[in-house]
Amino acid sequence: MWKKAAREVTKKERTESNDVGKLRSRIMRAVGSKATSCERTVRDYLRPLGVRMRYNVASLPGKPDIVIPSLRFAIFVHGCFWHGHGCRRGARIPKTNAAYWTAKIARNRARDRRNAAALRRAGWSVVSIWECDSGRVRERKLKALRE
Ligand SMILES: [Zn+2]
């Protein structure tokens, strides 16, 4: 009897955690695509400069999203959630497994800092664009690059 109950509970839990997992991955996908569209905007903004850009450069620390080798510019487009931005979106930690997410995001932030420091030491200018940056903020950051 208890075996059957146990089986049912496990099944129920499995279904529930599966639903949560599905929901979570749906949210993560949405978050990810938001950052991707932001990245596209940044590329479009830089394109008229006529400089050669490279994307997702794995040979540099942190695999910068956009790199302008001739100017030694490395640009990161950060999703606020994954990279722990201080904005409202960045502060939203899922209630389930909150400790896990807090630790994970802290690790991401530490890694971001290390990568940016390594790039700067190697003579790169590093710019971080946040997903939540308004068009104006984004433009200001990128303008600083152009000058
Ligand atoms: Zn943000």
C-alpha cells in the first residue's frame, strides 16, 4: 500500500517539477531572446561605422558578443537576469531553488568581472550593454566607443 502511495507521490512530483521545469525553460528562452534582439540592435548601430566586427569571439576571455578587432573593443550584451544586474529584472530570482539561482548568478557576476579585467589588462576596451538599457543609454555607451 505505501509503495503504491509512494509511486503516486513520485509521479505527481515528477509531473509538477516537470511543469515547473517547462515553465522555467520557457521563461529562460524569452529572457535569452530579449538579449539577442538587444544584441542585434547594437550590431545595427555599429554597422555604419564600417569597421569589421566579429561575434562571439571564443578566443577572448568571456567570449565577447561583439568585437571590433581594429579598435580593440570588446562588447558584452548582458541579460539582466543571468548576469545579476541591479535593475528590477535582474533582482527577480525564481522562488523555487532561490539559493541555487542566487549562487549561480553570483558566480556569473564574478566570472564577468574576471573576464573584463583580463581583457582590459590585454589592452581591450570593454563595454557592457544591459538588456534593460534604454535606447538612449545604449547609444551613449556606444557613442563613447566611437569617439
Ligand atoms: Zn538590467
